[in-house]
Amino acid sequence: MTVVKSGRVKFASVMCLFGAVLAFGAPAADASTKNESVFKTLNSKSAVKAALEQIRREDERTLREQIEISEIPAPSYKEEVRANDYIRRLRELGLTEISTDAEGNVIARRPGTSRNGPTLVLSAHLDTVFSADTDVKVRKEGNRYHGPGIVDDARGLTVLLTVLRSMQENKLRTQGDVLFVATVGEEGLGNLRGVKALFRDRKDIDGFISVDGIGSPDLPAGESKVVARAVGSHRWQITFTGPGGHSYGNFGTPSAVHAMGRAISAISDLQAPTEPKTTFTVAIVSGGTAINAIAEQAKLQLDIRSESASAMAALEEQILAAAERAGVEEGKRWGAAPVRVERTLLGDRPAGAGSSDSLMASTYIGAMVALGQKPPTPVASSTDSNVPLGLGIPAITASGGGIGDKAHSLDEWYEPVNAWLGPQGVLLTTLALAGIEGGPKPLLPRKR
């Protein structure tokens, strides 16, 4: 996932932390009091204390599982082997209601005790950006573990297992149902197909937590982030087609590669807004058949991103118009018909949804503060949470704990610095949102 930096939200105290109006509409003072009361109650329960301590005590076990999962290749559209391994791990932890949907998502239900409780999803994605033949063996160098996918999202998958284990072994029963979901197709041209299918097929989900990403080594000690807003993206393939011909004998014939070059030049000169941050890049190009042939076909693939749906749409309109003009200009250059321009939408992630002071973000921030940490900064990013946020369903993407860098590269690395805080934060947030047997009641409202 790619995180967009955001200005730090200032919190003078834990009371200020919950000063915003939450999504379910409680007044600020009531919301603050309610959340403080929830975490005070949770932290007073012996089973919760034991679960949190177990997570810390079994930190090395969590890391071993993370490495094991990371070493199972799982390119987008080829997640089945890792999915089957994950099903085995869920069964070993005592879940029996486990299924694989038509898209390939693994969905395991841990039933709640209340018929009227909400349904909360804890999710991480199975797929990686790497091809099936990539060497995914993890190696240790000093305190760091290097391996493609060691963080994104092997860490998230492992955190879900750690949270589940702590709930099972300490007999923590939630009032609402908790669905442990491993999604397919989060990365790249997977286009969030797994989470899109989840929300297409199910109408019973009231809240969604994705565990994807960790701390950055560039952040000051003790500081962290939570994804509360959605950065959308549109990904296009633009194909240029001309008559082709011999480079000498047919000189003067429009070239598909030249038309593509004109398009790239025009696109690169466009001015994207800095606020809201809106970006574009021509990422992949291909075309031509031989060194001595005028190219008959050429293709480019490009990515457009923004937190604002309207800003993204405006920039997209300029980019597509630039490509059309390039085809016309290449034909005009040689006194010929325009080079044909065709476009195909490869990916569509919704933008412009979510809020830094939402119920989900405020609850997660409260959980981390209850663990003695600084309040995480709400930021925008592109993750599985884009889909529920776009549908108006409360969602965040939380950190898995630890630090790392170089995601999506062969040198991706992870260091388990205070790594237990990731699953501890997810556990406390889950218990606060779904409620636990004997109280407190769920913060997450049931909308059905």
C-alpha cells in the first residue's frame, strides 16, 4: 500500500482524543466519556489482560508464523496455496465456520454471543506483487528479516492469527460476530477484487479493519499512523494502432510508437494539483515489432491517484484527451489519417471517502493510547478499506506492528521493534467495537 502523508492531528490529552463527533452521532463530551469508559472497563478484565500479555509473550511465535506465510508464493490470481495453508491455521485455532467464496477469499466466522450484535471484519490480503518464480526465502541480517512480501501482507495475515489465538485461549467472547477474512487480489491489477466480492456478496458487515502496513523507520520513536481515508486510483491501458510498414520503404507512414511518445510528452507536462494531492505516472510501455519497421502498435499503462474523486476525474480527462490529440497529431505530421487510440480501464479504486475522526479511527487511536502509546496520526492510503469506505461502511487500515521498508521490492525488510503492539492494538479495537460478554457493549452500531 502507498501512504499519503498528513499533518499530525494534535491531541492535548486523552480527553481531547475523543473530542470529535463520532460516526454514530454522539455529542463530543458523551463520545469522550463513553470511549474512556470502554477502555477502562476492558483493561480491568483479567481475560483481556491475559490476552494482551500472551500476545507480547508470544511475539517470537508471531514472527515465525509471519516468515512461514511469507515463504509461500502468492501472486495475485494465484493465491490458492497460501489460502489453503491459512485455512489449516484457522482450523487449528478452533474455528469451524470456514469457507472460500467464489472469488477465492477465505472467510472464517467467530460467532458472537448476542443476536443483535454487529458484524466486524478483521482482514488481511493473501496476494503479493511478486511472480510465482520469485525466491521468497527469508534471510536474517542483524535484527532485520529480508524477503519479498515479508511485510506486505504476511505481517497482516499473521496478526489476524495472533489476535484470534489470544481470544480463543483466553475465552474472550465478543457480543458481535467477528469475521476473519483473507482476501485475494488486493495488489496492482488485482484491483481489490477480493474485497469488492466480499461486499458484493454480503450485506451483513457493519465495520471493517484491514491489517496492512507497519511502522516506518523514518518516523520518530513512538509515532505511528492509521489509514482512515481512501486514496483512489484509476489505471488505464492506452493502445495506439497505425498502418505500420518498412522503416525505409514506407517512410512517411504514421508510427504508433511516435504517437505514444507524443502522448507521454504531453501527459508529463500536465500540472496535477498538490492539494488534494493528485498524482500520475506512465508506468509501462511496449510496442513495435523490429528495428527496421515503423511500429504498427504501441501500448502504455498509467496510474492516476488522488484522495479526491473530482480531482482524479479532472486529471484523468486531461490525460485521456492528451492521448487522443497525440494520435491526431501523429497522423497530421505525415499528412495521413490519425493513429487510432483505444483505452481500457484496468483498475478502479474508489476515492474521497472516510474521515480522520470517524468511529473506527477514534476507537483505534483510543486503543493505542490505552496501551501507553502516542495517538496514531490518521492518514490517507489505498488499501482494501477503500471499498467499504466507498460504500459508507466504517473502516480503517491498521498497522501490524514493527518497522520495515522497501515494500514491493526484492529487498523488502521487517524488524520486530515492539512488534506486539500491532496485534495488541487490533485486539483492543476489536473488543471495543464488537463488545465482549458481560460488557462493555459494542461501540460499533449494527445497521441491519
